[in-house]
Amino acid sequence: MPADIPGIHHVTAIASDPGRNYEFYTETLGLRLVKRSVNQDDVSVYHLFYGDRTGSPGTSMTFFPYTDARPGRVGTGQATTVQFVIPVGSVEYWTDRLDDHGVDTKEPRERFEDTVIPFEDPDGLHLELVARADAPDGDPPEGPVPAEHAIRGFFGVSLSLSTGSQTANLLKTMGFHPTKSVRGRQRFEAHGDLGYVVDLLEDPEAPQGKSGAGTVHHVAFQVSDAEQAQWHDALVERGLRPTQIIDRKWFKSIYARTEAGVLFEFATKSPGYTVDEDVDELGEHLVLPDWLEDRREELEADLPELTVVPKST
């Protein structure tokens, strides 16, 4: 078996208006746009990548913003909440900031002794800020959020399932171990510093999720280059049907849909987002994989403008 997975590499969700998405994640949440490209499976649509200063694994939230996307339905067979980690002393800062930016938040709550701030992005994607004393220092970007309060990266994700036993067994194979449970929520943790939590929410009566704006497309987990092929074989042995290894330029990927319907990706840590741009220029220009460069003029003409009017902090 390959080595245990340390945590999440990135999470990809579906959005609608790309400018609104860009504004929210950079101006409200203070993440950096580290890569603007196209969805390699549908090149008429942006693929926007946000994260820390370099978009390092464990920090990268990405989106396919379809301008005509209809709202999805949150339900079983999906990752239904994305959790970011913040320093333990930043709860008041973030409740005030989200309120100042007109974000509808719920009252902070306690979960497994952590303070959690639930809210939604402009498309209704369920997000949470989880305050932790062990939040890593990270590499926050320069921007509207002071470094001492900045989002450090992922805490984890919640998966909504009609039945959780098969997914629980898969997570154990991946190196996530059950640690806590309460009222239909079972927590699994890996050994990494970021994105090391997966919560399973089991509800056989809940409606099935439907893809659309405001829903997660897939959750990607970190694997090493040397062991990616071993993970492919391990997934086959579990009875899943993984894709072959796909070169995404900034990482290589394998995709497999779990028995419960959630799409997992197994992505390599390297080469990373700086393979084709200097750190200081990340996200400033449309970047295409080599095999799409001959279509650049056509693709740029079809993509909407991506601009944001900065707001006061």
C-alpha cells in the first residue's frame, strides 16, 4: 500500500458569475487568485484557483464559474460544506468582517471544542471558518485581510451521505482514522497540517444532491508523484473505477467516484502553480496548458472579463 494521505490538495466547486466569485474570494475572504485558466474538460469556462501566496496544496479552493449555471441542490452524494481554518483569536475579526461585507452568517457555534462560523458564498456554497489554536502560520497573501487573521487553508470538508460505511472504509484505506462523533457526524482525521479532516454526515432520509452553482464538484487529496499509480491500483482493488493518470499541468490527477457518489481526486503536490508563472505574477494573466496554446485567441475572445472593484477593508 502507498503511504497514508496527509490531507486535502484542493476543492473544486461550481459557481455562476465569475466576477462576483473573484470579488468574494479575494476581497471578502482575502485569498489570492493564484491561477486563471480554463476548465480543461470544457474550455469555454474559466477555472479559477484561489489560495495562499503560492496556492500551495491544502490551501487551493478552485471554481468552474458558468455564467448560465442554475443553482444546485445540496444533498447526499456530495461534499456539502468546505471548512477553512483560522487562528483561534480571529473569531470576532471574522464575524465583524463578514457582517461588514454583507455576508449572511449564522451565529458561531461550538463543535468538538472548536468555534465554527457558518456562512455561504454568493452562490450558496456552504462554508465554515474553524478557529484552531494549532492553525499553522502558513504563507498568507498580501491583501485586505491582515496576516494575523488570514485564512490558513483548509480545515476539512463535510460529506453528506445516505449511508456512510463504504466511504468510511475508503477513508481508512486513505489514512484517515475515526476520532470523534456526535449526532450523525463522524469525524475522520489524517496526519497533515491542513485539510486533514473529513466529516461524514449520514442521513438516509435526506434528498440527493444535484450539481449546479453553489455545490462542490470534487474533493482532491494529496498524493506523491511516486505513489500515484499505486493509489490507482488501490482504488481498483476496492472496486472503484478510477481514471487513468491525467496531466493537468500544475499537478497530475486520478478521479474516482465513491460508492456514495462523491467524486474524489488524487492529485500530486508537484509541480505546482509556479511552474509557468513567477510567484509575483500568479493569477494576473490567462494561463493555458501547452496543448491549448494554439487556441488562445479563440478562448480569450469567448471568456468574460474578470475584474473586481476593490472595497474598503
